[in-house]
Amino acid sequence: MTIKSQKVEKTDGYSGKDIKVLKGLEAVRQRPAMYIGSTDKRGLHHLINEVVDNSIDEAVAGYCNYIKVKLTKNNECIVEDNGRGIPVDIVPSEGKSALEVVLTVLHSGAKFSNKVYKISGGLHGVGISVVNALSEYLIAEIHRDGYVWFQKYERGIPITNIQKKGKTNKTGTIITFKPDAQIFKNISFDPEFVLERLEELAFLNPFITIEFEDENTGINKVIRYPNGISDFIQKMLEHNSFEKLYDIQYVKNIYGDVVVEIAFVHTDSDVEISKSFANNINTVDGGTHLSAFRTAFTKLVNTFALEKIKEKDVNLSGDDIRNSMVYIVSVKVPNPQFEGQTKARLVSQDVKPAVESVVMNDIKRIFDSNPEIIDIILNKALLAYKARVAAKRARQLVIAKSKADILYTVAGKLADCISKDIKKREIYIVEGDSAGGSAKNARDRNFQAVLPLKGKIINVEKSNIEKILQNNEIRSIIAALGCGIDYEDRKVDVSKLRYSKVIIATDADVDGYHIRTLLLTFFYRFMKPLIYHGYLYLAHSPLYRIIITGSNTKSIYVYNDKELVRETANLKKYRVQRFKGLGEMNPEQLWETIMNPKTRILKKVSLDDAEKAEKIINVLMGVDVEERKKIILQNAYSVSLNDLDV
């Protein structure tokens, strides 16, 4: 192998003058994603969460029972609580008021010791100061010590001194802020997104009343759930149209400094649904509290199974026992430890014995006192066990019979790329042989692979695992990616993924969106780690091509009707080509729009809104026909006639 030498141009020396120190909140404005994850919709709404979490911490500490969140027509958010109010006296070490310190100094606050807040969701003291830094303006109004205190900031900088504005007999904090358009692409809040989080907090904290108001939509709602996570379970049952097999069971206890709450019920379905929380934070990837519950619950039920099940050689797995179970595990713990900045997974080890104790003592007492409940659970588990054993035998026959066929199918469809460097390799999953042919001719075969699918894949939300594994298109995807899928005791192994980007490319019409939804449903249910680790993308395919005629003929690609109207408004000579599908585009057009890394638009699929995605998938792809019909009727009039295939 010949290695070519490369001439490197020398630059000036590296010295102390090259070191830049970012003071105050400059670092936040220069690198906002480090503090709020992103500057897209998720990051924008994270600002509200940070302010609301301060009010929730006051409530958990026992000093607040009312929170109001208001969205204004001016893109402001106002968060009000009746807590103690942020202190306004001077912090001796800083020579400033406590209010100004917590709003302008990172890693400041009362959450670094357990004296003021024993339990807290905000642990790093960066929350409200980050909100201040990323807001066009922020106004703090404090009701404390018999007076109203006021201070205004612009992009993190105080533009007024703290002012005493009058007397009051109330206590609490009112924060008004407007996100900075210099930081965020879109500063309009989504009321449904905000309301969903507030309802979640109301479920987790039954002693709080939360009021939500949105001036733009007219929504005004008072949220209170006195039965806490039991009400949460009931709402989940209603949403999924599940019938409970016994009354929802709830336990709460304290082990050391750890507060554990668990609610559960088994249903008439064959679906397991779980949610877990730590200090009011939704741990979407679970963690020590969830795994401890599952292990202990399995052990507990099996102790009853030894006495009650007469059949020999029955070994109930956790999946058998939790089949059809809907449950929530919520813990509140001092100084929790999370995996990564997103706090999606709890790793604190001290919660494990606490959860295990609640299961083996408190839940055991429920079963001892209500033998009919454990009988129902065992009967459901036994049915799931028998179905699992039968399915395993059937699956082994299917896999043994069709293993060679799977490899042949993939080899026949997949046009792989040349590069062996996983970081460079990417695969396009496209619909239909026509689009597949164009994509194969358009791609750069050095690093781009193409896998065409024949028609729509199976709806995995309505199918059992045997039907799913027998579907040719699903099998093609599994074999092409090489990382396996999540089901039973099998797990996706991301280290074996053969590509760094998995790109779904469908037509920009109704059928294309349907196929995209089916594929996203499959990836969400069976290959979720690909989404979590950022390997799954959506290609943004154009709907129209505007050909500008005249002396210099050129083309502009647009992606919806609004863009078409805007782009053609000032054009005199042009014609429009509407693409009914990717198969209608020639290789040059495909390369330019969805395959050329320099010009294409790819959207990374994220799990940040996993709960909302799960609800959409359940409604659109599940068995609840009435709920799906309701969604269709609500949105029917917003659909353009150009989007309808008639």
C-alpha cells in the first residue's frame, strides 16, 4: 500500500492569547445544545420544563400546591406558583441578591445540599439561569417577606436593579420569559406538548393543582389527579381501550431516604405497557428502579406459582407474568444518578433495595389479602407461557425452513455499497422496484446502499411475532441491517449494525406517508436502539419541481403547497412538475434532492418525544377504530386536495 505524503501549512504558534474564557452566561448562548439538548422544538419546550421543575421542587418540599402556566399571543410563557418565592436578600460571597445570582450564575442554587430541597429534579443549578440566557427577555416577580420584588433581564443580562414594587400578603414566584429568536428557529410553543407534560406532573404529584392557559387556542384547563399514578393507569387503560381484570393496585412506602410508588393492573389485552419516573423525570429507558421492580415482581409471583400451579415443568418468565400488565414505577431519591444528559435512564443503585422491599412486602400483602388477584395474574401468565412455548416451536420451524430463502431474498434486492468503513456506509430503504431502480442508478455506490421494498410492510401493531417474522419485507430489513431485533430474550446489537445511517425514503404523498408510518412503527417497536443512538433518518423528498424558463433555465424543488405558492409568486415564466412518487424522478433528480450529502435534507428520527410517538402509533396503527376515526375527522378539513389520491 502506498501512502501519499500531504503538505501541511503551518499556522502561528498556540499561546495564551488564543485561549478565550466565556464569562457569565456567554457559554450558554454560544453552545445552547450543551445545556438544553438542542435548539429545535424539544429544546424550546425544555425551557418551560426548567422553570416548572423549580415550582414542582417547591411543591415536593411541601411549600407549594398551585402552579399556573400561561402561553401568550406574544410567544411568552408565564409560570406562576404559590411557593416561598426565590430569596431576594444578598448572597454574601457574590455581593448580589439571591434572585440575581440564581438567574445569572451557572451552578448556583439551593439544590447542592439536602437542607432546602431533599428531593429535586433539577440537580446542577443551571436550569433557570439557562432559561434566562436563552430568552429575549425574562421578568421575575417575587412575592416574599410581605413585598413584591421585580427585576428584568435581556438575554441573561439584568437591565434593572431588583425593585420593591409594593406590599403583598401572598408568597410565590412569577417568571415571564420570551425565547430568543436568535437562538431558536421557531419560538412558538406547542400547547399540546406543554399540556402533556403538565398532566404527567399532576399525576405524579397528587397534592398539586396545575392550571394551564393558552391565549392562542383558547385552552384553559385545571389539572388535578387526587389519586396520583392510579389515575394515570386509568387514563392509560381508557386511551388503549383496555378492560382491567381487577381493581388498580397502588402501594407507597419509604425505604431509607427513597420514596417508592407503584401502581399496576392486568388487562384483557396481550400488551405490556410500563412507565417509570425518578424525581418526576420520565425515565423513558428505565433503569435500576424499573429493572428492580420487574425482577422482584417476577420472583414474587413465581413463589405463588409454586403453590398454586399444578402443572409440572412450568417456568414463568417475566414476560409471561407482565403480559397484559400496565404499571408505573415512580421513585423520589436524594442525589439521583442518571445515564447521560437526557436523564432517560436511572442508574442509582440505592433505589434497588427500596423497590425490592416494597414489592416483596407491600405487594405481597396485597396478594395474601386478595388471593383472587394473584389467581388472575397466574392464569394470564400461564396462558402467555403456553403461547410462548408454542410460538417458539413454530418460529423454529419457520426460521429453519426459510433461512436460505431469507438470504436469497436480501441478496436479490439489496444493492450494497463498496466501502467497508461503517462510519461512511448508509442505506436507503425505498418503496417499490421503480424507485429502487432510480435510486440504484442515482446513488454513489461507494458508500450508499439501496434496499427496495415491495409495497407496504405488515402493520406490526396488529400482528403477532410469527406473522411479522414471516413477512418478506421485514425479513429483508432485518437481514440487511444485521443487528437483530428486540423481542423476548433477543436484543438489538447496535455494534453489528452494518450502516451508520438508515434512511427511509418514501413518496411525498398519502401512500408514502402511510408506508413511512408503518416503517417507523416497526423501528419503534423492534429496533428502538437505532432511534435512540441516532442512526435512523427520514429523507425529505420533494413534491414539486419548478422549472424556470427563459434565458437561464433552472429548477427549484419544493416540498409542499405553501412553498410552491411562495416560490412562484414573483416568477413570470415557469412550469410545475408534480412528483407522484420517487419512481417518477430520474437518477439525476434523485441524487440532487435526497441522496447528495451536500444538497439533501435528512431528518434524524428522535426519541425525545417518545411518549407522544407511542400515542400516535397506538391510535393510527392500533385496534382502537373509534379513536382513529376521531383523529381523521378532526384533521380532515386541513388536508389539501392535492394530497388526496382520487
